[in-house]
Amino acid sequence: MDYFAESINESPVLALKAGAALTEVGGCAVGFDADGEAVLASADTAAIGVALLTNDESIPAGGDVQVQYKDIGLVKAGGAFNIGDKLAPDANGALVKDTSGAYIAIALQAASAPGALVQAIVERGTVAAASTGNVTPPKDNE
């Protein structure tokens, strides 16, 4: 099989189509709608990344939206949090301290108020499910 181009895209940014009109989306968490288009993520929506600050302030449905899905970037705070806190979207896509176990970023700076732009490590995080206490650890010879 011949390949004419590299098959690995190392860019931390995805170019997506907006599934709805987006306003002041820069720094907010973004997820997919049922059609696979970008929409603001919320506390009930899985986030795939954070919209870049260089996006237009107003993006019409079907317009282009740039989404960072890894590496260090700027995120919009939805409330106060500390350095090292895992962050998840609030109802408006801004990032707040995660309480659900489905975080999208880790804060590299503290935020003291909603709307603050702070550096964070953007990643699609996962948190292991809590143990029920019925797990038997493996023996040394296993």
C-alpha cells in the first residue's frame, strides 16, 4: 500500500463546522451535536476541546470554528478555581472545577472570577470509576 502524505496530524487544533450560532465562544469548551458539528459543551455534554480565542466573536451555524483538543492554551473561567484543579464546562461552556469526573483541562493558573482567561492543559481527561471494594489485588506470582 502506498501513501502520498503523512497519515498523522500533529496539530493540536481541529477545524470544525458550527452546529449552531456561537457567540463569544473563545476559551469555552466545545462538544459535538448529533450531526457531528461543534456546539458549546455544558455540564451535561461531553467536551472535545476548547474554542480558540482567535475565532470570530460571532460564528453563524455552519461557520468555521477552531477547537484546541490538546496542549497548553487559554480557557475562559466560569468561576473561581485553583492551580492544578481539573476543569469541566459549566452550563455556558466556561470552565469550572470538575465535580463529575469528566474534565477537559487542568488549570495552570488560578481564576478568581468568571470570565478570566487562564492557561490550562487542554486534554480529554478521564477519571477511574470508584472501586466498590470487591476488587482482589493480584498476587506477586500472577
